[in-house]
Amino acid sequence: MNLLGAASEFKFANMADYITAIQSAPSNVNVAALVGHTTLRNNVMGDLLRAATESEVTQMCQQLESALNAGALGLSTGLAYKNANFATPDEVQAFGPVLKAHNALYTTHLRTEFDAVLDAMDEAFAMEKLFEIKVIISHLKCAGKNNWGRAPELIERFSVQGAHSRCSCDAYPYAASSSTLDLKQVTSDFEIFITWSEPHPEMAERSLQEIADVWQLSLIDTAKKLQPAGAVYHGLNEKDVAMILAFDKTMIGSDGLPCDPHPHPRLWGSFPRVLGKYAREDGIFSLATAIHKMTGLSASNYGLTDRGEIGLGKFADLVLFDSDAICDNATFINSELPASGVHRVWTNGQATFLNDQVVPAHSGKFLTSVGE
């Protein structure tokens, strides 16, 4: 899991300690935090490749309660990943009463984004039905060639919840995902681009198929030989991506991992790409709608008061950009190229980006759902 940083960075025993550290050494950005379900599992379980016991679930609920009291906004699950995949729906639903008591939200990386994605969405929506809590699906997508063209089905699933539902989602503006090289996702249906490999760094920035041809191995044996490694999976359909981005409940997210040895370009390009490609060039929504999807809608969904909109008395988190020039420059090869067209950034009223340079104002704050 080196995508998340070095082991030495995991030094906070609890959420309160983390918040204290943020407040003691603020950065140029605001920080709002969720509690990781896998973090809770890791804290109380010696073996993550099984369901939690009743006693372990009780301990996790107690730790969640403590973190929410400290200022966390809610719980985040990553049920598709190996360390959480053995968690049963009952294990996840055990957190519902704690979240409801704190008016906290539930965000989830679905148990699957492939063929059974609708069932996975229903599992997530059950948290709203059972506990009347807000549910956010992280980076909604139709993954895998078999699922291309299913975006209307996914969007329709939200309507089944009813007009009263507060369920929403986020998405990133690329037809490719990124993670570690996962043997379960190895396929010849689409390109898999290897971003890094610990045993074979010389094979980075090549497709898995190209490496397989060089080594004269099957795709799966090539993947095994490369591990541990990182990969970009070009497993999404551009029409599905655009349709989900345009969905009125969709926020814009980057899903970027700054500790990734070779990050996906979404880390550097997501928001300018939405403004430049999808709003200005493709016209799937207006510039105002694009901005709302990455500001006001997000602030509202996460309960961040006095943010996300420009107005008297609100916090001045602002970006000055040229709507005719803004565009992403990061590519899958050169993934850390800054965007064009951004002139100034302010965080809580202090300039943090000016004349193409980061200004170390350190004006960022730790945010809770009830203000600062």
C-alpha cells in the first residue's frame, strides 16, 4: 500500500491526534477528514481476510464514535479492496446507528464497479434506508468492457431511492482508473498501462501487453512478475464518463494519490479538465454548473458551512482563472504537468498561489461540519 505513503507517516494513534497536528502546522489547503473503515478493522483485527466478530465490531464502533466526536465528518469504506472485502453488509450496517446519532455521512468505494455494480449500489443505498443518513458513492463508474454503456442504469438507480433521497456521488473526468496492479483486473479487453514496478523499474511506462510480448509470457504471468507494481486501467467508456459527470447529483473529485510513485494525471488535471474539456469544449454542462459541482455541491453534501459559494460572511476560498484558457496539461506519461489558465488561489482569504508560484501562506484549516 505504498500508494498511501511510507509507514513512518502513519503516526497518529487517533483522529484527535491527527487534527491537533493539522491545526499545529496548517498547510495551504483546508482539510476535512473521514474515518477509514479499513483503518478501524486494522486497529482491532489481526487478520483482515475475514469478517469481524461481534466484539471487534463493538470496538470499531467505539473508535468511530471517538473520531466523530473529535471532528471527523463520517465513515468511508473501500469494500472492493482486499483488506475490507471480507466485511459483511451486517458489519458495515453496524456503524449506521453511530453515524445517525452524529448526523454523519457514509461514503463508499463500492464492493464492485464491474458486472454486479447495481447490487453494490443497493448495498450502499441500504445505509440511507435503514438509518436515514447521507450516502455518497465514491467515483461512480461502469468498469470493464462488459459494462460500457450502462451509465443510464446507474443513474436510474438513484431515482429508485425517491425524491427525498440525499444520496449522491462523485466522479473523476477520465476514462481510466489507477491503482496497484491487481491480478483480478488483468484483461486483454483494454490497455493496462504500467506506471511503476519494484522488481522491474525498467518496464515502467509501457503497456502490460507490450511487456508480455517482450518477455514472451501471458498477461497474468507478466503481471505476477511485475508485482508489486502500479497500473492505469483504460477500462471505462468516454460516453459513460460524460453522462455520469453531467448527472445532477455528481460532484467532481480527483481521486488523486500524491504518494503514488507515478500518479494518474487526475491528481494534477481533474478540475481544469472539467472546466476546459467538458464545460467549454464538449458543453455537457455550463461553466456555472461545472463550478458548482466542485464547490457548492461538495460543501453542501459534506456539511461544510459558509463555504462553496461566494457571499458576504463566507470563507474566501477562491480561484481566479481564465475560462477561455483553462485546460489540463498532465498526461499519462507526464502526469505532473500543471494546468494552464489558473492565475490566483486564495485559501481563507490568503493568497496561496500567485504568478505561477505557490505562496506559503499556511492559511488552511481543519474543517468540521459545524464550521471552525
